Amino acid sequence: MNYQLEIDVSPVYELLDSFMLYVTRKWISNLDIGHDWIHEIDGRLVPQQISALRQAAEWPFEDYDVLYAWAYSRGAASKVTQFLDELESSSLEDCFERTRPFFHHFTMEECARIKYGYTPLLRLWYTQYFRHTEQKMLPLMIENASEKKMLESKMDIVALIEYASGGIVIEDIPELETIVLLPTVHNRPINTYCFYKKMMLVQYPVDVPQDSEEEPPTVLLRLTKALSDPTRLRMLRFIAHEPKTMWEMQSELSQSREMLMHHLLILRVAGLLRVHLRGEGTERYSIRPDGASELQMFLESYIRL
């Protein structure tokens, strides 16, 4: 597995993250920002703006893979305003040519729909929300990315990706050449990934410092929530010794795929789960020992044993 690793920091990715989360409400119940963030944003916008943004909820979720590819192709240092200006001024043919290296199947019609549909909405989102919060998040992402870059010479690439993402394990994936690590704040504590022709983007969460030491650490709350359900405990026991597929868990635990996905997300959020990625989208799951050991550490630290 001879992969090239890039560690990329750009507010453009965070713009897309926050827009996607507001529009789709995806994972929102398991994110630190939660539903209160949605209500806060709704309070800033007039009904016409909410309606305009929410129309994108009906569009294919795979559109965001294209938007992330456009952000990557324009460079790590790209400012949000520069990205939006270029997106508006670029010809449809130029956008299409920038996209082709990333996808096996992509049409000019799809390119037109995404360019002309999302560009004005992203501008609206930047003006009404993102420009007010960008400078608070960017230093956190830069600092975290610098730490990961320092570890590049000390750790194997696969081990560094697992450490940074809190559980994504890259196995032998044919044709994969480049892995790009992206720190993110809005998505915390979820790690996400998307595949392209020869590249993979991995977004990993950057935790925000807590305001008060008297409050239980967020990590401890995630762990105790994940371990409070008997089904999730049985899942951890089943995958403790070797990685298992979704089908194997369904057979052993007599759970529907939808319910298993719900439990797996909560375990991933808590840092208790490894996701092993192979070619053709194959996923297997195993317990993450580092995550399990953190429970005792955070519990003892908080209650001051």
C-alpha cells in the first residue's frame, strides 16, 4: 500500500460541510452542534432565504462529492470568496474539465445542474452565516493539521489516518494513489470519507475546547451514551476479536440494517469503532481499543480519582 498523503486545510471545505449539514440535516442528532444550531441559523434568516436553501435538500447527496472535488482542484489556500467568484465566472466547460479526473461517469448535464444550482445558494450561505464564523474555526483547523503534518515522518500513513480520524483503517484499495486528510469542525465528532478515481478524501473532527472544567468532557458523554445500550455492547463483543461485515452482524445480532447503521454511527461517534475500508466500497467493523481505554481515563480525570 504505497499511498501519497496530503493534509489539506481550507475554509472552503468547512463552507461546504456547514451548508450540507444545514440543508440535509444529515447526522445532526449525533453531532456536537445538534438541532440547536439549526434553530439558531433559522433565527438569523428570513423565510425566503430558508426556503431557497432548503430546496437543495431534494437534490442528490452525491452532489457534494463534486463540490468537494471542485474545492480540492482549486488549491488548499483558496479563500471562500475566491472560490465562489471563480465558480461563478468559470465556464461550464471549464467546470466539466476540472471534474472529469475525479469521476468515472459524469455528464455535462450534471455539471450544469450543480454549478448553476449550488453557486447562488453557497453565496447566500456564506453571506448570511459562514463569514461570521469562519475566523473562529480556521485557527483550530490549522493548528490540528500542523500537528498531523509533524507526525508524517514518525508514523506509517495508514496508522496516521486511523489516529487522526479516530478509526478509519485504509486497507488495500486498487487504483487508490492519494489520500487527503481534512480537519473539520462542523462535522465533529464524525469522520467521513469519499472515493474518487484515484483519490480519497477523509474528513476528521477537530474538537473545540470546552468552556468549563466543571462540565463532563464531551468525549466522556459520547462514551457513556454509546455504552448505555445492550445492543451496542453486544455488537462490541461480537467484533472484539476480528473485523466483521454488516451482513455478519445482521445474522448474529438479528437486527435490521437500518438499526445496525444507527448503532454503528453512535459507536463511531464515541471513538469505539474502527471502519476497515477495502476496494469496491467494502466495509468491515472492529473495536477500537484506544477508544475503549479512554473511558477509564476520562472518567477518572473528571471525577478526580
